[in-house]
Amino acid sequence: MKKITFTIILVAAQAVFSQQGTTSKYDDLIIGLWNDYIIQVDDKNIEGMFNYFKLPLVLHFNTDDAHNIKTREEFEEIFNTWKKSSKADFHRTKRETINVSEVFDDWLCIADVVYKRLDSNGQVIKLERALYHYVNVEGEWKIYMISNVDSGSQADIKAAQQARIDKRTLERAYRRGVLGSSVEHKRVFNEKIDVSE
């Protein structure tokens, strides 16, 4: 009986602790690929960026329609347009956090990345969060989808103002986890609230 009880406790403990701080066996690889990809983005090197993608590629930003890019020509057209737009008006990218999750063993991973776009003086232009979806294609990890995630603060505050929700109610919503899905975002937000109270 003691062995059965011990085994049940051991299995339960394993289940609980295996959920805390889990990391993918591909963390270092995916993080390295993301870092290398961002160097190409910062250099606005369309050809270099293309090497990190698997077609068809899906890009979904904000409330815009998703772009389903099927050919290299479509890729070049979209990214050359981006390169000439104000969205590419930054000097470099600084990663704040990155969390890699393996969705399907040895096949799909998602990198949840919070990063800053900086100007040439190192000043923050904007803070962004995006999900980079990677697929293992014949032993090579490639990005097949990028979708941004609203970091919450500005959009939620604007929506709250439009709905005439006061700041205190918004803060309580963040604390309860109703708004903002990123653990890191909640931590930073809660630190800002604690300082101001």
C-alpha cells in the first residue's frame, strides 16, 4: 500500500512540476534562428530574410487581413513595399523576451517574442509582440507564419477610454488576467501599477 501511495504521489508531483518552467529542446536553435533572422530584418535584406521562411507563408498583423504568400515574387513584392514604408523606419531590433514552445514533437514550434524597435540613437520607437511559427522541413526549421499580438497596454487603454471604463477597472482586469495574455506583459504591467499606488 505504501508503494502505491508513494507512486501516486511521485506521478502527481512529476505532473505538477513538469508544467512549471517547461522549455523546448529546440529553444537554443529557434532563438538562434530568430536572432539571425532579425539581423536580416534590421538590414532590410529581403533576400536574406527569405532564407528563413517556408512557403506558403502567412503574415497576420493587427486587424488587417492575413497575407497568404505563395511565391517568392509575392514575398519580394510585400517586403519591398514594407521596406519603403514607415514601418521599416527603425535602426535595429532589441529582443526583450522570447519563449519557445514545441507544439508538435520535432515538427512545430512557436516563438513568442517581445521586442523593441529602436532608432539610430537607441531610443525606443515602439514595443511589439509577435508569434513566430516554425516548422521542421527536412531537418531545417523555417518560419511559416508570423502574427503579431497586441501587447495590450495602448489598445486596451484606448478601448477602455472609448467605453468610459476608468483606469482602476482596467488595472483590476489586468490583475485578474482578463486582459493581456503574456505572462511577461502582466509582470511589467503589475510592476508599473505597484509603483504608482
